[in-house]
Amino acid sequence: MLHIIQTHLSQADLARLLELAQEDDAIVLMDDGVYNQNQLTKPHCSIYVMQSHNEMRGLVAKQSTKPLDMAGLVKLTTNHTNSVSW
């Protein structure tokens, strides 16, 4: 499953997300969702950050995240048949 986070989530929502996420899932942080990367410290699935959204907010990607551009996002959506927005 592809988990798309577009807003700053509460600690409870982040904990729920990590509880539900499977090893082969992917989490994409975009828009204000990029502010969540500091709380996702021990992920068991892949975490991607929209690079341009991160840069617009003056943030530096965490080492545990992978930078993502629009072409990469399209590829992720085709690789994951299901997605959910948080």
C-alpha cells in the first residue's frame, strides 16, 4: 500500500500509520506532510519525501528518507495498487 501524508499528523496518527504499514508499503511525505519526517525515526517500510516540497519549506531530508520527484511519485502509484491519504 502507498501511504500519502499531506498534513502534519499528531503523534497518535503517526503511531497508527506505523502500526498499519507493512514492510512492502511505502510512505510519501508531501505538502505539509514533510514536517512529519522527524517523527518517523525507525521505519520498517520505505519513506519518501517530495524533494521540492521539502526545499520550499527550508527542510533538509532525513537520512532515513528517500528524495522523490514527480516522476518517482507516478512510478510509486503504479507500483502500489492501493493507496490511502492521511
